[in-house]
Amino acid sequence: MRKINIFDTTLRDGEQSAGVNLNFSEKIEIARQLEKLGVDIIEAGFPAASKGDFESVHEIARLVRNSSVTGLARSVQKDMDAAWEALKHGAEPRLHIFLATSPIHREFKLRQTKEQVVETAVSAVKYAVSRFPIVQWSAEDACRTELDFLAHIVEQVIQAGARVINIPDTVGYITPNEYGAIFKYLQENVPSIHKVQLSAHCHDDLGMAIANSLAAVDAGVTQIEGTINGIGERAGNAALEEVAVALHTRADHFGAQTGLVLKEIKRTSSLVSKLTGMTIPPNKAVVGRNAFAHESGIHQDGVLKEKTTYEIISPELVGVSTNSMVLGKHSGRHAFKERLKELELSVGDEEANKLFGIFKSLADKKKEMTDDDLVALVLEETLSQGQNFYQLDSIQVQYGTNQIPTATVTLKGAENESIQEAATGAGSIEALYNTLERCVEGTVNLLDYRIQSVGAGRDALAQVFVKMKYEGKETSGRGLAQDVLEASAKAYLNAVNRVVYMNEKTAVLNA
């Protein structure tokens, strides 16, 4: 069985999804989970893009020891220098550099001739290999590049020292047969192609990212790039969980496998969904809520008699538990801590004690606390630590069909001072948010508001996601509570606190 390396770019290409804005703690949490999943290479970001990106890439490279951590760089020296400083302490530092090769990019973006593009690429690779043990080179918009020129530049960068060659379908243009043919052409027309790994990076603009990625495997590629849940620029990237499960399920056809720990797929998918605010469609392959649901009577009858009649993937394979242990208000501290361990939620004793208090408070109001509830609770509390400049003390909302909705809010400020305001609105949420805007002393433009339940039942926890612009900065936040209004207030304050936190951090870095 051929080994297919998995190159995860959730933290780089995935974070470029419209509306996604991960903070430092969230990036670290995702990177740790990607390491548990068994990802071979984690593209942690674009170090030269900002101080925040540099810091997160640096910390991920320092913490992650079982995956190779890489960063993206343009073919310019300052980008590569920034990447080296961020990655040099990693277990296996590698650099990912790119340069556009297609006629449309050469003419309108680079304004360079073919010869100049080759010279730029070779020069960049030579500089990169003087520092990095592994250099990956990507031909941006490779799939709209003349094949003879693509083969020529690939040979030149291999000679310059590149060890991985990535052929990305940057705009999601190619079809599976055409994509496979490109790799076969390179294998036949690049003399040094045997010296490198070939990598595929597909976008989903025409809905063919998975099909193209698998066609690349058929064509001999040994590395697949993508993101968890397929998030990314525009229509997104190839969903890595779908690629991995397809290779596992159809090993008879592909003769290839990944090193992913498949039972970690669902946990990883849920984490990325929660932290990015990008909801997983119910009909999403492998990880969607309906992926293992059977509505048709004929299907139900078949599955009851023999699962494989209609299930080619078992829920347990990807970590979907059918026997969630339920905790309630009578559960003790020991049972609570043991369940956190079983769920592999890493929390210290002091933090576990604090979480247990919150758990008991929720369990008094809610009949059952499921695994999903516990995971959401832990993420909510641990990822907001150190960012509670404004803390919710109390809210009161008056609403009636024949009266103007009014909200009264009391907050604790950074200096523990009490802030109290009241305002009205066309509805309860608007009244609440108008009041909160008065409390935080700044103009807030709400760009997006989403709510979903954690689990089922009328007593399910509410999880709210907001995107807003505060003090000129776009930010996002999450809130969790049994009451929708409380969750909405927490999400709003979480978003505001992120901006305050980043402003303070930037001031310290610039001091």
C-alpha cells in the first residue's frame, strides 16, 4: 500500500474563508488536534503576513512534535526570512513557497516573461534550501499553465533543490481526467521528477476538489493537500476527511492509505466547525449529521438486517459515538473528570474544578449533559481565558407583542468596575445588542449572527456565533448558554474582548 502524506492547510488556506477569524488560542487548539489526527504536515499560516500570524506559526512549530510544521512564503527573501524565524525550532521545519506560472498570471499579476518567472522561482528555491531541510514549491494556477512550460520550470526548481512539487488547481478549474493527465505528463517529461514528491492541492469552485484529489492519487501523487470540512477561499478546498475515508474504504482500487487516525475525524471536524463558526451541512459526506441516518423504510429494514447493505462507512470508524455517556446533576466530580479524560479534553485540576462548578450549575437546569455539551463547555471556557475584559454580570429583557422590547445589562469592566446600561430595539436581540454597544463604548457593526443547538431537546444548550466590526477591526465571537439571550450576549462580548485583547497585545509588541 502506498503511503499518501496529508498536508493540512486549515490554519492557512482554511482561515482565508470569508468571515473566519481565528485567534491565537484557537489556532493552537486546532493544531494540537491536527497532531492527534495524525496529519503529516501542518501549514500553520503565512508568517510574513502579520505579527499575529508569525506568533501563532512560531508557537505551533514549538509545540507540535509529531507533525512537520510549515509556513507559506512568496518568492521574496523577506517572506522566507520571516518563515525561518517562525519555524526554525520545529521538529521538521519546512518551507512552502509559490509562484504563479499561468499565462494570465504572468501577464496581469506578475508582469513577467517566462524566463523571468523561471529565474525568480529558481532563485527563491536556492535561497530557501540554504536554510530549510525541506522546501516545497508550488506552481500557482498550474492547471491553466502550458504543459511544456510547466514541465520546464518544475525541472529547474528540482535542480535548484526543491523536494516537494505541488501542482495546485488554484481556481478549481480542472476536471479529474485532465488533472491526472498533468501529473502523468510531468512524470514523462521532467527528467528529475523521481527525486521529488508530487503533491495535489484542489479547490472546489466546480465541486470537483475531492474527485480531482483522488484522480491525482490514481496518477501517482504521494501527497494530498486540503482542509478539515473543506473550508477555504471561495468554495473551499478538498475536504481531507473525505479523501482519507475514500482511500480507506476503496483501498482495493487506490492501493493507497494515509496515516490519519480515522477515529479522530469527527472530533477534529466538530472543533474546526465550532471555532470557525462554519456550520457543517447535515448532508456533508463523512461528518454531516445525516451521514449515518436512514429515513427510508427500505433502507432501515436493510440496515437492521445487515449494516453493510446501506452503510459503506461505520460511524465508529470516524469517531461518531453511538453510546454517549450521559452525566446529570447527581454526577460527582470524579465521574466528571473521568469523562473529560475519556474525551481527551486536556484540562488541569484547577481548571477542571472550575468547569465542574459550571457543569453542576447547567445540570441543575438541564436534565442531561451529553459529550457534545461537555466538549462545547470546555472549549467555551478554556479558549476565553485571559480575554475577559468585559464580563457579563446580568441581563434582563422585557418583551411583549404589544410593547417595545427593552434590555438592561450589567457588565464588569477591565478594572472590575460595574457598567450598567439600558436600550430598546425592534426585537429582543436588537435591544440587547443596542445595550451592549452602549456598554463597550465603541461603534459596533453586526455583520453576521447565527444560532444553533448543541444536541437535541427543548433544554439543549444554545450556541451563538457572531461576526462584527468593532473599532474598525473585523472580529468574531461565540457564546454558549442554555438561554438564547445569554448566549447571544456572551458571543457579542467574546468578539469585543478579542479586539481589546489584540489591541493590548499589539501595544506590548510595539513597545
